[in-house]
Amino acid sequence: TLYQDFFAQGYLSEDYFGRLDLTFVTLFQVMTLDNWSEVAREVMKKQPEAFIGFFVFIVFSSFFVINLVVAVICESLIEKHKSQEQELIEELQLQNQQVQRQHEEEVSKQLEKFRRKATFLGTSFRKRKQQQQQQQ
């Protein structure tokens, strides 16, 4: 309603604010900075203090759009980081399983060596004992 009658009164070359849909299109045009100066200059011919409204609208809408773009970029980076983190976790788990298998194999080998030595020592100890008993 602020600039609604300007076209009918002959102050605007186009009906930028005559209906709600036209107002939305005009505000979107101003928000995207697409030829917004033409609209602002035509309105400011009739109402010079209108630059305050255009200035405030452009500052806040531009701030909103920039924040939206930054949010999308940040969200995509977060998702990428999460996927890389998940891949790294899976890789580390796989390496951990391999290390555990190698450790278990090494322990089994060491245990088998120990058993053989223990068996050999036990056998040789029994033989010596038997020899000593036979000598007595």
C-alpha cells in the first residue's frame, strides 16, 4: 500500500507495486539486485525518503542470501568431512583387524615354540633322571 498508487498517478513507468504478486516480483528483483536502481530511482522521484526503505531491504535481504549461500557451503563441507571420517574409521578398523590377526598368529607361533621346548626339556629331564636312577 505504500507505493501502490504511484503507477496510477503516473510516477512509475511500470506497475511495480499495484498488486501483491507484482510487489513480490519487484521485491525479488530488488533482493537479487537485478536492475533495482531503476525501480528505486522512479519511486524516489515521488518520495525521496524511499531510499531508506530500499537500502534497509537490500542490506537485510543481501545478508540473508549471503548467509544462505554460506550455510549451504558449510553443510556440504560438513557432509564431506563426515564421509571422509567414516571412510577413515572403516580403514582403521580393517587395519586393526589385520594387526590383531598377525599378532594372534605370532602368539600362536611363539606358544608352539615354547611347547616344543618344554616338551624337549621335559623329555631330556626324564631321560637324565632315568639314567641317574639306573646308575644308582
